[in-house]
Amino acid sequence: MKHVPDPAALCSGKEPFASFTLASEAARRANRNKDARREAYHCVHCHAWHVGTSRAPRCDRNKLRLQHRRRHDGELLAAAGS
């Protein structure tokens, strides 16, 4: 049987960001001082944004980033309309 990790444990120690913009800014600041490339990603476990290293090819990362941005913008518009 495959072990399924606790979602809270997967996000332990990671700073959550409320938006892609805030996480991207943190990633940009981190990239100034590090050799590894950091970027923002949307967490499927806690639904916040985190900063981490990317393992996906650049074209896939760009497509995913655009999808996340559109989804997040849609959620903001829906919340503002409520």
C-alpha cells in the first residue's frame, strides 16, 4: 500500500503567500542571493502560494504559471462580485 503523506506536513516550514504576485516577489528577492532558481508555485495541499525550486522544463513552467494566474484572478473577481 502506498504511503500518503499528511498535507499539513508537506507544507511545514514553507511560508504561505496569499497571491502569486507576493510569492513571485519573494522568489525574485531569493534569486538575487542564491545559485538555484526559485519561483512561485501554487500548492495543491494548502491552496496557498509557496516559493521553491522548479523541476519542470521552462515551457511547462510558463504554461502552469499562466494557468494559476488565470485561476487566481478568476477567484478574486468572483469574491469581489459576491
